[in-house]
Amino acid sequence: MPISRDVMRRAAADPDRPAVVGPCGPVSFGELGERARRRAEALADSGVVAGQGVVCAEEDPSAVLVSLVAADLLGAAAIVTEPAWPDAVADAAVTAARALVDQHGKAASLVVFSSGSTGLPHPIARTRRSWTFSFPTFSALTGIGADDTVLIPGRLSGSLFLYGALHALTMGAAVHLLPTWSLGLAAEAAASTTAVHLVPTMLASLIERIDPAASRLRVAVCAGAHLDQPVESAARSAGVQVIDYYGAAELSFVAIRRPGLAPGRLRVFPEVEVDVRDGAIWARSPYLALGVDQDAEGFAGVGDHGVRHDDGTLTVLGRGDAAITSGGATIAPEAVEGVLRTAPGVQDVAVVGSPHPRLGQVVVAVVEVRPDHPLSLPVLRSTATEQLPPAQRPRVWYAVDQLPRTGSGKVARALVGAGLRDGSLGARVLA
């Protein structure tokens, strides 16, 4: 992976250049390189050789980067886990990851995990090239380069955040790392950072909190969920250009949207081919993960559905397995969530299906309540009635203080449904 080569080269040529800033820094490129060298020596002394896995489970994200660079120096695969996982989950995840590394040998340089929306982390192995080949193109599309300071406001176990950190370091930029998402710390960081990687709900909260006059943020790279148009408009008013992309841990980049494209429409990412078959999105590219299931022509998919327009742009509708079938109508939860998030008092929302003896399923909305704003069921119902067709309107409403989320900050929809069924979600019925 060029990340170790580039880190060590910058450590030698410009050792005082900032690599990590913020609460997990400061760490210069020189210090990062030296710490990685010492860590690599310790790993080698313990018997680690090329083609083996190195677990990166540190709480401090700067230490995760040190371990990752050290593993790369040895030709080993960095297995980046989530520090908050229970021991049993972490043990099972690492065991599965090591088996995957053994399967692919020296071809594997990095193991990340799926977001865990189904409740269990799934290991995904990558070659060195499958990410780094996209770095120059990503820089050209986002404008993020060596002169930037890039805010990474979440754990590096999330591939969205890990990619952002590795891209920045490879380009010679400094990364402002937060050990976990904190709106207060992210808003403070906006005064000294120029770019940020995050999911749309984080962006919405951040733009609402920052002072545009004091903020240096000029670009926000968003992924992981649907980007609502009001959030993008608010960011633009604050002087922040939003770049929205669609991808998956198994596929990496598939499509990207820069300013100027119509809302919801993305251009296929360079070097990627997209085919929409029976509504399902399939992609072929040099960015695919190792061992991902492919058809005879090399296309892979993760169950996401979309529409390919005549002008070549792509609209992503959401996961096919999340679709709700009610009275013969097929409902994409993302479409309902996008409307409900505009209602007063809604911090975020998850929409799931609930069994119904006559309709098959009905739409259920679980609202994460804003702490500073009362939630009104009549207002929620009015919002749904005014903007959604009858089949898409929630029949049952719940409120929670906090929705379950994945390591990257996305709502874990499957855990919401499971929590409603077994009572572990702690949801309150709105009536």
C-alpha cells in the first residue's frame, strides 16, 4: 500500500510537517514514521511476517494509523476493528478476518468490516491497489490535497472514515482525528479544518452548529446514507461545498455527485462500469474487494437498488432487502425517512416494516427526538399526509432518545427492527 511508502518518504523529507492534529495529536510525519518503524520492528520480533494479519484495535485513532502503517511496512494485512465491540463479537470478527487473510495471503493488505447493519460485522479484504488507485481521482474530484486539514470525526473502523484518513495522509494533508463522533468537538474543529468526511446526519448537525464566519470548512464529503436536499442547501449557505458519493465496503466507489448535478443524481465514478438489472445496481471496477461475489462478466452488487437515467446518471433508491411491501406497493424506507426528517423535532428517523395480516406489512417510523425541540405526533402525521402517498405513510409511530448506529454513524436499520420486536430498543409509542 503506498500509504507506508508515502508516509516514510514524507517523514524523511519533511519530518516536521503535521500528520495528525486535534485531540489525538499533534503527530508530525516524522513522528508517525518513527512510531510505525518501531511498531513494525516489534511485530516482526513477535513473528509477524508478510501475508499475516495485524489487529488494529486501539482506542486512539492515531495509534490505529501507526499500527496500519507498521503492518504495511511488513507486507502484512491490517485488520481494523471497532474498539467498542463486545469481546465475543470482536473475537469472532478477528477470527473470521484472519481466515480471510489466510485465504488471500500477500494479496490482502487491509481488512475492514461491513457496517454491521445486520448486527454482525463481516470482514472484507482489500488489495493495496483497490483503494489507493482511486486516490488521485478522488483528489481531482474533491479538491482535497496537501494544503488541507481534513476532519475525520468518527472511528477508523468505519471504512468511510478510514479511507478519508488514508487518502489525506497519502496526499500529504494533515488529519484532524476525533476518537468518536462528538458534535461539540467537530464544530470546534471547523475553525481549523478545510474538509470533512461524514454521513449526512452528522453534516446536518454540524452545519446547524458551526459559525460560518469562523469556519474554514470548504468541502464536505458525504456518504453512507441518502443526502437530503435541505441539508445540502444549508451547507452551501454556510460556504461548504458538498460532494456526495455512493459506494459500499465491498465495492468502494460506484458513483459521485458534485455541485451542478440535479438532486439525487450521481455520475458513475471514473474507471467504474455500472449496470442496473431488474432495478439492482451492479458495478465492475478496479476498486472491488478481494473475493467479492461477481458474475461471469466481473460485475458485483450488494443488493442496492437504483435507476439509470438516459443521461447516464444514477439514482440510488436504497437496499432492496430493506424494502417494505404493503398492500401490493413496494416502499423504499429512504424515501419516507427523507420526508420525515424535515418535520420539527426530528433529529433522525428509521423506517421499517411490521407484519400485517391483510396488507402484508405496514410502515413503522421510529423517530430520534431532538433534545431541544418538542415532538408533535399531529405535525408528524401532517408532514406525512402532505408529502407522501397513502401507502408510504407510517401507521405506527415510536420515539427514542437515540437510534442504534453502526461504527460509521449510519442508522443500523436491522437493529431497529429487532429492537422493536424484542423490546430492547426502549421505544415509546407516540399516540
